[in-house]
Amino acid sequence: MKSMTPLEEIRHSAAHIMAAAIKRIWPDTKLDIGPPTFNGFYYDIDLDHNLTADDLINIESEMKMIIKENQPFVRIEVDRQEAVTFFKKQNQPYKLERLADIPENEVITYYKNGEFIDLCAGTHVKYTKQVKAFKLLSIAGAYYRGNENNKQLQRIYGTAYPTKQELNQYLELLEEAKKRDHRKLGKDMNIFHIDDSVGQGLILWQPNGSIIRKELQNFISEELTKQGYHEVFTPHIGKLGLYRTSGHFPYYQESQYPPIIEDDVIQMMAAENCSCAQLANRLKEGEIDGYLLKPMNCPMHIKLFDAQPHSYRDLPIRFAEFGTVYRWEQSGELNGLVRVRGLTQDDGHIFCTDNQLGNEIKASIEVVKVVLRTLGILDYRVRIGLRDPDSTKYTGDSVLWNKAENNLRQVAQTLGVDFEEEQGEAAFYGPKIDFVIKDVIGRDWQLGTVQVDYNLPKRFNLNYIGSDNKPHRPVIIHRAPFGSMERFVGLLIEHFGGNFPTWLAPEQVRILPINDNLQCYANNISTLFKKW
């Protein structure tokens, strides 16, 4: 059981109080989960009633009654079969499925407050009266277990704080965030458009948005030119075998669009009465090939490096591309510009020797710092994303992983900034240094990233000829100072509240002739400004 902070305990307890209140109002409600979150809590429920803002008021009133009753939170250990019998009797199918997820060797616990009993590992405050300041915020849809093939449940979001003063401060921040919401400002300022007939998560950049994007590209291109990068262009689609070699297929398969299969292959499969499951398995095993909308640019940059022989004198070789990639995000997770299905990365890959690695990482990190400093984004933290040794989502052997992680640590220690390590945050091929910024209401967003990769050079059998006239394996640094143009612009809209610095503003000058006689003069002034 993971221990919770005092604030998390308050929020977790508030989620239980909310679920208890909902069950009092609608006894037949089926419950899923109600965890604390960074900014509050939520509970997913299955209810034959579409909740409204008025319902939130009624739920809050019932929560206040439960808090006033000062019910103790009581932890109860139960036998597995006893738990199964209880939740069957209560007609709680989601709890039964969550119960089945608990390993056989783990203790099963309930938490009880008043008449309400929930399957829960804890922890909670001691009494309901310790939840002193809370507010229910919104209602949303959420697919069960995050899978859009499952039933959509109703998710109620709320927040809770130790004091009313802290709660009010947060609610004021929320109001400010609404004013700055990039989805509203982006529409009002003609920056971007999302159209159902094009597809959710696929961005249409309006002329004003194109200006912002182009200015950002020009800005970062100047920095990259100083560092000796070569710009390249690669296609939006590639053969599936390329991504099998890189490991994106299957390691990254869940986040990809389905493979594109040629007609003759489909006809052959149909003639063999091949089922969808058999087709998927044969694709996975490489028995048949197809194409893939590229999920990342790196395999194609690797092929550009491998297109000709290299000496150690050629290294480092630095490729840069504003490359559009495609990710199959769940529809419920899409969010304006910050969570999309088509995104353009300011991507770069450095092919270097072990001896060059430290300096190249430092130079890549410096570009990220220049970007954040120039735009006045100073509230950020540095995170070293490490692999989780118990997970199967990473490729490569532990020796190479340990080497890459140690290299990143050594460089991070020279940055002069605090950093933290987080297991499970690595890319599937290597560890990374991420710059995580806070938005106006304190949410974390990963922007710039620098990644060290010993695994893809090995998977693609990359070589350069060393000073000993023998082949050696290069190291790859993956880096993207912005992260993606979409997310970066979305966060900039909110960061500046739409009031961009002059060099980035879509409209910098407006000329207003006060009568028709001045129209010619105004046109001349306009021409002069355009020349500048």
C-alpha cells in the first residue's frame, strides 16, 4: 500500500464522502474508483441519470451532512470470498472486477464510514469532520478503465484543501485559468480550429496560429544553426518493418494508429479465411508487412545516418526536423492543443561518440533553457526519467541502461539546478531529462526533453569507423526543446493569456486611416512595415 500525504488523505476521504452522498441520493449507483489527484479527486460512477450542475449542489449538501455526522473511517480486513459475496449482493460489478485485480497474496480491505463501505487500500483521515473545505467542480465522461471500447461512466471532479482560505485561493486560480483557457482564446484569436469532419485531435492552424508557429520555428532554427544542426525532411508514413526494428512496434503499439495493409495482402488473408486476430498476430510476428503513420521521427533519422559510411572525424552528426507524427490518443483524453493525435515535434537526433556524449547533452539542455528563459517560463522542474526494472515496456539490456542513466545523472549534477529521479518515466529505448513546467493552476506539463539512447544504435546495427580503423557503435541523443509545437503553443496561449510578446504576436501593428484622403499614405506605411 502506497502511503499518502496528509493532503492526499483529505482528498481521498472527500472522494469516499462524495460516493456515500451519491449512494444516499441514488441507492442503485454502481461505483468504480475514486482516487485523489494532483489538484483534487474524482469518482467514476454508473448511474441511470445524467448528472447536471444542480445535482452537484445536492451532492454537496449531502456531503456536508455526512461531514457533520463526524463518521469515523474504519479499516476492515476481509476474506476474498467474503468480499466477492458482499459486492455481488450489493450489485457492484466494477468493484468485483477491481477485486479480481488484487493479487492473491495481498490483504483485501474495506473502508467504512457510516453506512457506506468501499473496497479500498486507504489511507484516510480519522473522521469525516477533518474534511473541512471542499468543492465539486465538474462532470465528465470517462470510459471504464480508460478503454473507449468499454462503457462510458460519469466522472465527478472535486477538490479539497485543509482550510477554506486555501480552497478559495485555488478556486480563484481556476477562474483565472478559465479566462486563459487556450481552447477559448485559440478560437477567439483565430489561432487554431478543430473540425469533426477532419477528425478530433487533428489541428487546423489558422493564419494567426501559423504566424506564431513560424516565428517559434525561426527562433529555434537560429539556435540549432549555431549548434551545427542539419535540417532534414522525412515522410509521414513508413514500412512496418522499420518500426519493428526500432521497437516502436510492438513496444509503442498501444499509442499508434492501426497498420495500413496493402490490398493484395488483404485479398490473400481473405482467401485464407484469416480472422482479425490472426491478421494482427501475423503483423506482430512480421509474417506480413504493412505501413504505419510514423509515431516518431527517430527511425527515419537513423536511416539517414546509415545511408552513408562515417568516420569518427564526421561525428557528431546532428539532424533536425519539424516532423509531424501521429499518436492514437483516447478520445476522452484529447484536449485542444495540449493532447492531440497529430503533433509536430521540433525533433533532433545527435549521433556521437561516448566521449562526446556529455558535451552534447549539455548543449541540448542549454537550448531548452534558452527557450524557457526567452519566453519567461521560469517555474519548472527537471526530472530524470528512469526505467522501471520490473516493467516489460523497455527494450535493451540492463548494462546499456545503467550506462545511459549514469551519464544523465552526471550531466544533471553540473546544471546547477535541482532535479529528481522518477522510475517508469523513461522512453522505451532510453532514460531522459525532462523539463516539466507548471501552468497557471499548478498542473505539470512536460515540454523540453533530452534522451540518451544506446539501444536503437544496436537494434539498427549502426557503426562508424574509429581512429583505430575499426567499427564502433555511436550513441544517439534524442532532443526536442519545445516538445511539440501544438502543446507548446497551447501552453503559451495560457501563459501569456493571449497577450504575446511583440516578436511572437500575430498582429503587431494596426494602421487606421482616419479618412479616405489618408488611405494612400496608410498603404505606404504598411509597405514599409512589411519590409521590416
